[in-house]
Amino acid sequence: MTSPRTRWFGLLFISLSVSLIIVDSTIINVSIPSIIEDLGITSTQVQWVQESYTLVFAALILVFGALSDRFGRRRLLIIGMTIFVISSVIAGFSEDGNLLIAARVLQGFGGAMVLPTTLSLVNANFQGKERGIAFAVWGSTIGGMVAVGPLLGGWLTTDYSWRWAFGINIPIGIIIIIGALLTVPESKEDLNTGRIDWMGAVYSVIAMSTLVFGLIEGRTYGWWEVNKPFTVGDWTWPGKVSIIPVMFLVFVLATTLFITHGAARLKKGKPALIAFKLFGIASFRNGNIAAMVIALGEFGIILSLPLWLQFVIGYDALQTGFVLLGLAGGAFVASGLAGGLSGKVSPVDMVRLGILLEIVGVAGVGFAISPTATWINVVPWLFVYGMGVGLATAQLTNVVLKDVPVQESGQASGTQSTARQLGSALGIAVLGTILFTSVQVELTQKLTDEKLPAAQVTQVVDSVVDSAGGAIIGLEQNPETQPIATAAKVAISDGTRYGAFAAAGFLGLGFLATLSLGATRKVEVEKIHEGGDAHVI
């Protein structure tokens, strides 16, 4: 039996592992301009450096959630952290964009093992009021690390190299592995003896991959007509229609097969990748819908803001990190506020308050953005936004899992994490597409209105878009192209603003989704665990 003190020390290492995983999804943001300059990656590769990690994360998190129930949650956490450390070494030594993207894919494997196991370990090792406190620590860690990541990345990139943004993972990862072995008790479900749903895993990976690929690559290959041939090695897509609509069709088919396959397995008494029966629990069902939509709005803006701060405003990576520290300050204040409101305000109301603050904050950022803005224009809004993230994240996790039986915690936490990661992936893909597409359209129009030759317009626009704004520095240094640099700054500012407003819109949908959480009633979860139909009482 683990002593109470050891359990809380274990929570420290569990939270630290979450910190490392979350930091790695944000630390890279402020390093992107340096990576563009060093490795010469394109804007599409910029999105994939971000997206490959999140995509693999979302595609595999369900699989590892189920495996952790079977083979041990601490065991998978340690294996995942080991993979994460190894992939960080590869990323830090990458000499081209493709190797860096491959390393990020491998990091996604490790991260997908770690995150759901941390949730299920908290769910298994803490009960009653202690569980609420533990979830608050876990969730506040996520909210804070979303902002601390850019600051840490900015410092390492400015004073050392972007490669140290990955190198920092190595010593911290080793500390986590040792600490988990010493303080975190093993936890697994002995009753779950059925075979893993590998076919469901295949369907889920196909569905996630094709959806995000289509959203990111649509502007490259064409949303319907072919803009650029899609090639793999010597093979070229032969269709007259772009590959993108086909990807979306595959997504629909794979999603349909995933649902029907999982439902058929459950009818036969076999375990499915997602415990569909858990969706009979109102808090679990409604909370997951809200979590996905909220994450879509929360994380998308983190892609565009560092690019705007560095290429338009002219800040370096460290200065950018300090600006984004406003998020961390808001999240820190929110953690204290949540503690004071605990027992006085329901978790659902806390989530709603958090989302409203996020909407105000991100919309304020949108209104503040301009080519002549400074940090003082955006930091107050980022602080408000950070308060919202801090309030909403921890309490939403608690709401989603509060009625789930401990025996189902691996699959339940995997499903909840997948909802958030899918939302994050869609946020980066959708808001990244809004940013780069609007820059392409607006800059083309501005330069055409200035009577520049069509060939020069195409060359300049492609240069700015493919470099994700990095070409502005060179344009600004040449007196003859300074007006073009000014136009490019306006276009990127407008694209970033549109992305912020779109994020606010998605968060608004997330707030509407939480209205259904207010109707949550007590569910007879024992029936769920026994395999019977859920019913609300």
C-alpha cells in the first residue's frame, strides 16, 4: 500500500511528465523562425513540424489508453517517456526538415503513451476530495505549460540554439523516469482480458491522418482542382480532381467503419478501442464534445502569434517568449482563483467562466494586432486568455471523468485526451490554413494593385508564404523592396487577426457545448461497467 506522502510525490512526477509533453507542443513555436532560417523549411513543413506531433498524438492516444489498462499504466508512462527522450535527441541533431518532422512523429508516439496514462494514474490513485485536488494540479500544469513553453523555447533559441529546445527534454525525461519508478505505484485492470481492438486502431489512425492532411495540404494541392501534382516517389496522383477531396472521403469512410466496427465488437462482448458504452454517461459524452471544440480554439492561435511577433513586430525568440508569458501569468492567477472558488462554484460553472475569459482574451488579441502594435497591446489580453485556459482545463477534465468507473479510466482518459488532441490538431490545421491562405490572397491583391508584374507578384508571394513570413526580413533590408515588406507585414497581421477571431468563434461554440453539461445527472455507472445499458436516474 502506497503512503499518502508517496502518492503526492508521485503526482509531482506525473505532473512533470505532463509538463514535458505539453511544453514540447508549444516550445517549438518561438523556435520556428530560427528553424526556417537554419534548415530552410517551407510554410507547409512549418505546419507539419507542429502538426506531425499532434497528429500522431491524436491518432494513437486511444490505443495506448487501452494498452495501459491491460499492461500497466506506469509501465507505459516509462516506455513512452523513454521514446520521447530518444526522439528528442534525433530532433536536436536534425539537419533537414524531413528528419525533424520524422523525429516529431516519433515524439508523438511517446507523448501518446504518456498523456492518457497520467490521467488514468491520477484517477486510480486518488479518491474523493483528493481526486479533485489532483486533477486541479494536473490541469493547471497543462494551462501553465502552454505559456511557459514559448518562454523556455525563446530563451534557449536566443541564447543557445533552437536545438536546445529539444535537448532540454533529455535530463528532465530521465528525472521523470527515475521518479516514477520510485514513487508511482503500478496500476492496471486485471478484469480487462479481451484482445486489443487493432482493427479499430487502424481505422482511427486512417481517419485522423486523412482529415488533418487534407486541412493542411488543401492550399498546396488544391481544394478541388489540382494546383500541384501529388507525388510519392515516382508515383503521381493521376486524377483530374485534387487528392484533397479524396482524403476527406477516406476520412468519412474510415470514421464510419470505426464506429460500426466498434459497436459490432461491443455487441459480441469484445472490447472496442473506445468504450462506446461510456457515452451513456452524460457528463462524459457532453464533456468530450466541449473539450474537442474548446481545444480547437485554444491552441490554433499559438501557431500564428509567434510568427507575427518575430517577423512583423521584430522581436527575437526570447522577447516573444516573454510576451507569451502573459498566458502563464493568467493561468497562475486562475489556479489560485479556482482554489478559492472550490466548493462555492460548481466545476461546470468554472468551465463556463474560463471559456468566456478565453473568448474575451483571444478576441482582444485579434483587435490589438496591427503592424505597429507592441507587447503592451497584446499582453493584457493574453493574461485574460491564460486565466480562461487555467480555469477551464482542469475543471473540464474533472467533469468528463467524474462519473467514469476506475476500471474504465484508461479508455476514458484516452478518449478525453483524444478529443482534446483532435481539437488541437484541427485548430492548428484550420487556423494555420486561414493564416497562410489569407496572407497569400491579400498580398497578391496588394501587389497587383501596385502594378507589379505578375511574375514578380507570384515570386514574392510564394517567398513570403513558403517562409511563413521569414522572407520579410530580406525584403525590408533592401530599400527597393521595403514597400513590399510593408505590404507583407500588413497581410500577416490581417491573417493573424482573422485566425484570432476564428479561434474566438470556435471557443464560442465550445461554450454553447457546455450548456448541455448543466443537465448532467447521476448515472448508474455500475451498469456501465457490467456491460449493461446506461440509464440516467
